[in-house]
Amino acid sequence: MNDLSNYTIKDIEGIFAAGNVEEDFLAACAVDKRKAVGRLVKRYEREQQDRARVSEMYAYEHIAMDEGFELVAGVDEAGRGPLAGPVSVAAVILPHDLYLPKINDSKKISAKVREELFDEIQDKALAIGTALIDAQTIDRVNIYQATINGMYESIFMLKPEPQKVLIDAVKLDNLPMASESIIKGDAKSASIAAASIIAKVTRDRLMDAYDKQYPEYGFAQHKGYGTAQHLEALKKYGPCPIHRVSFEPIRSLVNGRY
């Protein structure tokens, strides 16, 4: 196929969309003078690069499958650092090698992409478990233990039950199934990345709702993190019921030192 002059842009777009892209077709597109064809080629190349990147993110899942584990869950949290709101935890089992465009650590992608991926994960995942551990519990048991508790809760919600669990950074010693802790796992494992997105979007939506309940703090903008805006509001209004009073600077504020 050396000449695409008899093909309309719509025809060419249809070939790319169908996924039946052969080398001679790409070569013909490369020499085609139409700008729209050039844009289609660049979009296709970006997609192929992303597919290759996402495929690499299933390396830990493939190792688990080689070990005989068919159902592999990823687990991650969102919101350990904020001064207000819950810590959000999610566990996700994905179908084998599911292509989720642009999937990555939730902190590395835009809010718009996170929302799109959230909906696709909700639609296509084999199982999802979520847990929200509130500020009062965080103050009582500490943020690390609250996160651990949320991880166990989200994993035990999964139906079907996973045969192996991949966890971002922390270790869970009391699971009844195999598990593996992966440093920066949300950027290395598709399952953990999916869990990070579910946890992050779930928490962000909740903080948006809290913004309506406590509008003076600006939760919709900073999601409870200690921004200048948030700290100024704390000085002016003091903490509200969703603040973590065991966290600095709220502890100092409550004790009159801030």
C-alpha cells in the first residue's frame, strides 16, 4: 500500500480505530501530505507507546500468575498527609492485562484523567473494595495504623477473594493469602495504580461534599492538605469535626501554641 489518495480521512481513521494497522499502511500514512493523516499517525504512535508502558505495569501481576495466582489485587491509600478528612483505601482486582489508557500513580495524572479512569475501573474491574477511616479514628490509633486497618478492610471486602495481594509500600502481616509490598508500587503495578485512583477519587469527592458543609475552610481546593489558605482558615475558625486534632499544626492550635 503505497498510495492513500483514494482513501478519505474517515477511511483512514476507521483503519486506525479498528486496530488492523500494518507496516505498509503506516508507511503510506507517513508520506501522505494531508495534515489530518499526520495527526492520526501521531495519535496512534502515542497510543502504542502508552500500551507498551501499561503492559510493563503488569509485570508483578504476571509473576503472580506464574506462581499460580489467578486473582491478584492491588491495594493503595490516599490522604495520609492532610490535616482534615478521612484516609481513603481501595483494593482492586483487574482482569488480566486490561488496557486502561494513561493509568499511573494517581498523583501523576490530572483530575480529569483520574475521573475517566475511575469510571472505567468501576465498570471493568473484577472486584473493588473501599474503606474510609475517619479523623476521629486516625486521632485515636494514629495515621499509620488507620491506614493499615483500612487496607485490611478493603481487601476483605473483595468478592471474589484475591489469591495474592500487591500492596503499595507497607506490609500486611496478617493476611490469609499471599502478599507482596512494593515500594512506589502505584507507579509499577497496574492493580496498585487502579487502587490508588479509586482511593484518590473517592476521597476527593468526599472532600468536595465536606466543602459544602464547611465552606469556610476551602476543602474543595486543597482536599484537607495544609496549604496557606487552609492554615489561615484554621487560625480564624479553629478546627471543625473532620480535622485531625492529633496532627500539627492543629494540635498546637488547640493547645494555644499556634
